[in-house]
Amino acid sequence: MQIDDHLPTPQQEPPASQALFLDPTQRNRPLPRSTILVSATPRNGIGCRGKVPWQTRSLGQFHHRVITGPETSDRSDLNTVMMSNGEWKRSTASDWGDVRSVVVSRDQAARNISDTSTVVNSITSALDRIPWTPAKIFVVGGAWLFEEALTRDLVDRIIITRILDPTYDDCDAFLPDFHSIRELDPALWRRASHAELCGHVGFQVEPGIVEEDGVRYEHEMWIKV
Ligand SMILES: NC(=O)c1ccc[n+]([C@@H]2O[C@H](COP(=O)([O-])OP(=O)(O)OC[C@H]3O[C@@H](n4cnc5c(N)ncnc54)[C@H](OP(=O)(O)O)[C@@H]3O)[C@@H](O)[C@H]2O)c1
């Protein structure tokens, strides 16, 4: 078991209820903002019966590359990937590559799940410990973690692979509609250009609609304005 080895030693872990309601304005520094990295249908479906129903060769590679960053990036300044206990169990370390991984779980037993990741009991607790560096922070799901990050205003960018066809109408897990969450003005999120997406991830992303393994999809990036 290895808890918090990759992050600076925190002060005592607050109980979950307290951690979830910490006021960022009362901190010494604002909480860093994160990027949601997700694939979703036009109705924001992200999963079905505990699985992601679309599996294409390059989608996993795309997520891996976005998370790890360009080959040229400074490896002493690792990106962070935050995920639910469920997502951690579904994945393997190689899915994430050379990054800090943080599992968010209220379950004390989850502290035994891994030798290589940090386990925290809330997303604010995770963000509060991440060193203040230019490295990126990604939230990769699932549904509850996306909702926590969005409703707590902890996200300023969303990289979403829109699964256009099939429509996967039997999805039972959803990304919240970030355009209307908290009844915010829909203009709050701006769709970035393809050039902005490539510039941000640091590699050439395939433009337009991609068709692969019977799935049509398109990569989008949204920025909070
Ligand atoms: N398309 C995509 O990009 C993508 C990405 C990730 C996942 N998915 C899919 O999304 C679906 C759901 O994934 P997931 O199981 O990782 O879901 P999730 O909704 O993020 O995580 C579930 C966990 O969140 C915690 N939780 C749930 N409700 C809570 C609450 N009210 N308060 C505090 N903690 C709460 C619980 O964990 P603890 O008991 O450990 O606290 C629960 O086990 C699956 O079908 C998955 O394949 C899709």
C-alpha cells in the first residue's frame, strides 16, 4: 500500500464530509483547475452496464497521448490523472502511462487497491495536494467524478470525443450537460478550434469526423470563458 507517496505530504486528511465542503476561497491558494477527458454520445452517454460500449483502436491511444503529454515535455513535471475507484479497477497502469494517478474514493478499503496511485476521499482534497506547476490535471471519470468536478467549478477545459454513430441509446451513465450545469449561461463554454486543440495537447489530432471499427467520432475541445 502506498498513499500520498507521489504528492507532497498533506496535512491530516480531513474527513470526507469536511473535505467535500471545503471552501476554496479560504485556502492559501486557489484550487488548480482540471481538464475533463471523456468520450460521449450526443446525448452525453458515457457508459453502459459498467463498460464503455465503443472500443476503437485509436481512441485509447488518443487519451493516453493527451494524458502523458508530448514526447518533448519535461518528465519531472508529470501530469495528473484523477479517476474513480471503478475506473481504476477497469484500467491498467499502462493505460495512463507516465503520470501521477489519483483515485478518488470514500471507501477506506480502496486505500489498499494500488501500490502506484494515491488514494484520496474527495476531488477537492486531491486538487489541494497537487503541486502548483504548469503540468496538467485530467479527470477521466466516471459519471459521479465528472459531476463533482463540474458542479464544484473545478474544470476549465473539456476534451471530448463525440461518438456520433452508432448512437448507443442504451447508455446508463452520463456526462452532465456542461452547457446548462448550475443553470449557467450556455455561452460560458466556447468550442475551441481544431488548431487550439492540437496546440493544447501538443500533437496533431486527426481533424473532422473519423470512422474506425464501425464507429464515427470527432474530437472536440471546450474552454470555459
Ligand atoms: N466514456 C468515458 O470516457 C468514460 C470514462 C469513465 C467511465 N465511463 C463509464 O461510466 C460508467 C460509470 O463509471 P464509474 O463506475 O467509474 O462511475 P463513477 O460514477 O464515477 O464512480 C462510482 C463511484 O463514485 C463514488 N460515488 C458515487 N456516488 C457518490 C456520492 N453521492 N458521493 C460520494 N461518492 C460517490 C463511489 O465510489 P466509492 O464508494 O469508492 O467512494 C462509486 O463507486 C461506466 O459505465 C464506465 O465504463 C466512461
